[in-house]
Amino acid sequence: GFIEDHPQSIIGTYLVGRYFLQGDSVNYDEAHRLITLMHESQPDNGYLVRLSKHTEHLAATAAGKEIPSFSATDIHGKAVTSEDLAKAPVAAIVTWASWNYESIALQRRLNTELKNRHDSLQVLSLSLDGSLKTCLSLAKRDSLNRLIIVCDEQMQNGGLARQLGFYSHAENLLLNRGRIVSRNLSTENLMKKLRHEP
């Protein structure tokens, strides 16, 4: 293809984004391979360095793969690991921020869903807020007591967010016994799948 024949071309990044990172034909593994090829021809291109790291994380968390191993600390000081989530028949990892209404609304809906599915569903709620105090205040105000909430105060630059390929406040992963089923579902599709999983 064009990128293999012309890895030095700046058009390659557009083509990878257009044909491998968007829409119904998302292929994170191929995107990462092509970006790595371009980066070898353009070693001083800082954008390709960042894009390579981003697609590496996306490829590691694509549908069909096991959730990468991680450990974090929730807002109450309790450890949470990928192994904990893998034990649940169904788990979701979602990002949110206190300044985004839609993402907070999703947290409320997930908290309510957990009332009915406590033993068969786990939700790791990854706050991208820069303040643990703000996160704790919102969790208390909205009674988000069923969610496992992690806030490392590093926003999108946090280790767990990056490891899971999250770069914005409205992303998600749906898991079935530790295997990634879907990535970045709409709120309605996520809730629908959560209700229809075991």
C-alpha cells in the first residue's frame, strides 16, 4: 500500500487515521504497525512518537484481547487490580470528569445498574479530574457508592488512563471475565449490553 511504499510521506498519518482509527473498520494493530513503519522513516517527527504510543495502548486493549495487567488505588485507599475485574462475569471501565455532564450522568446510571447486578457486574470508574477532593465531593454528592472510583489527579496523563488507551472523559471498555468485548460504546449501547450480559 501507499504507506509501505512511502513511509516518509506526511499523508500517511491522515490515511492511518482515516482508514484504521475511525469508523467501522477500526484496526488498532494495523494502525500501530503502519505508524511504527512511518516513525522509522521519520524519527524526528514528534507527532508520530505520540501517535505510536497511543496506538500501542489502543492495540493492547482492542476487542478480543485480555485486559492488560494493572493495579491502582481507589478514592478510599483500597487496591484494585485487573485480576479483580477479570473475576466478574461482566465489567466496565469508564472514564469521566466532574466538568462533563454526560459522563457524570453515565456514572449515576452505572451506579443504579449495580444495585440490581451487584454480584455479576463490576464498574471501574476512572476520573480524569485533576483533584481528588473534587472527585470525592462529587462521588459523595451523587451517592456513587457502588462504583470503584480511581482518581490519580493526573487527568489524561495518568498511568492507568494511558495504559488502557483512554485520552478523553467519555471512553469505555466492556469486559467479559477479563476479555475485552467492546471499546468506546455509546452510553445507550453500553447500558444495553450491560443489561443483556449474564
